[in-house]
Amino acid sequence: TLEVQVQSILTERTRGGDVRRMVAVGHVADRDGARLSRRLIELARALPDSAFLTSAALRADGSGTLSGAAPRSADVVVALERGGFVTRPHLEGRGVRETMGGRALERFTVIFGEAGR
């Protein structure tokens, strides 16, 4: 994750590490950060228009979790399956029904597996 890569840079710096190694680690963090950002945008675009995310955790291997709300949480799983951006998306537990902004929505958490598996 980016947090691990940033920690690697800080660790290298506190050890009085070589600037070239710190820059190399920084480039990896930039590249991975851009890749993860693009992936998050793809996932958000795959969601139904009536759904929104409240949190996302994406790992470098392509797996992760998405939490949010939608009129029907099952529609989120179907949309992610159709989009083909993730494998094995499934709801963690049941959607919790509540009213938000005058709309009846279900809170959800979707877990998905590694990309391409």
C-alpha cells in the first residue's frame, strides 16, 4: 500500500539512506498511487448512479473493500460483476436499511478478490 511505501521512504531517510534509493522508492509510490487512483475511479464509475461510496480500501494485488449506500445493495454487486473490474464481489453481511437525505437506502460493504483471478 502507499502507507507502506511512504514508511519505507521515511525509514530510509532516518537511516541516512542514499538519496537515489529514496527517490526510487518515491517513484514506486507515485506509480502505485496513480494506479490505485485510476482503479478507484473505474470502480466508482461502475456503480449504479444512485449509489455512493463512504470508504474504499484497495490493495496493490487488486483486492479490496468498498462501503457506501444504495437503494439496493445487491445492485452494487451486480454492477461490479458486469463492469469486470473485480472478481468475486460479494456483500459482507446484510445491507442495513436507513433513510438518508429523505431517501431509503441500504448501507453496504462489498468485498472483492484479486483482479484477474
